[in-house]
Amino acid sequence: MSWAVAPATRHAMATHPRSAYFFHLATNALIMNPTKSLKSHILEKGRLEDLMLKDVPIVPPDSIIKTFAHQKETNVDLILTQDSEDLNPGSFILRNGDFARFFLDVWFDPLYRNYNFAKAETHGLDHIMQWHPTVLARTALVPQRILSSYSSDSPGASLDGTYKDGDLVIQFHGCDDAEGRDCARELEPYYKLWEKKTQSD
């Protein structure tokens, strides 16, 4: 499944060309707060401006390349988050348009896919954001719990990146490739909680 995110998102864009935004969600994640709209949570005018992490290292904790200090929400086409080690492509929002197609083509370029990054598309994304300011200029980073909280069993969460009740998304990061972990088992109690929430709403 490595590297599937870019062509899958591109296919969604081709299938739904009139959609303004595309929300990618990893296969090992759940939307825990389905009543919360992306518009009010992130996309509403002024909201993203308040959430954006400015002048922070792209790849934590100490990358010398940082997000732009004067980034404006009107210039943003890609919204994503980071954990304690990398950017996190498990959950992101991409605005439909020329930049989106350009970005997905760059990310899926054979140069990156054949480079043998340790974390495949994640490290490819880390590289693109740090060394291609054209992409970084259209990108906003938001706090991890806004877009992709990690479960308590998932290593590498940011300082305040572990799931708390009310968060939009929980991601079971690494559950499918770490020895001794089982995605279905970890996901089950949260899925039951999700069912209760949706039935009561």
C-alpha cells in the first residue's frame, strides 16, 4: 500500500472534478467526530489563520527549514500536520486546482518512489516540503490533534498529539507494520464508541 495515497487522491479528483476540497484519510484511521464539519473545524475564513503553525521546523524537532512566518490562509492549498518525527500524510486536506495536480505529480515522481526512503511517501513528503519552497508556500501545518490524533498505542505523537475525546480523527499510526500490534483489535473499542456517538446524535 506504500505510495498509494498520491494516485488514490488523483483518482478522486478525476472522479469528482467539481469538488472544492479533498480530504484524505489513512486506512488505519477513524473520523471520531462526524458531526464536526471540516468547514467550521478548519476551512472557515479566519479559522485556518488561527490554526496555522508559523515559523516552526517542517520536520520536528530541529529541521533548519521552517514554515513561512507570514503565510496567509488565502495562499494555502494543502493542509497537513506533523508528529514528533515527520510530516504526517495520514490525514490531509487538498484544495482542488492546478497546484493539487502539480503537487501529487511531484510527490509520486519515480525519483522519490525509487529512492528507497525508509518511510516511503512520508520521507518523500518531508523532502519535498524542505527543499521545494514552491510547495511549502502553498502548505499550512496545523496542530496534530486538529487533523490526525494518534491513538495511545501509536508511537511518535507530537507533544499534544494523542487522541482526546472530541478530536476529529484518530489514527492508529504504525498498527499495520509494527510487530505485536493489531489494527482491528486497537480500532474496535473506538469504533464502538463511534457507533454510540452516531446513534445518540
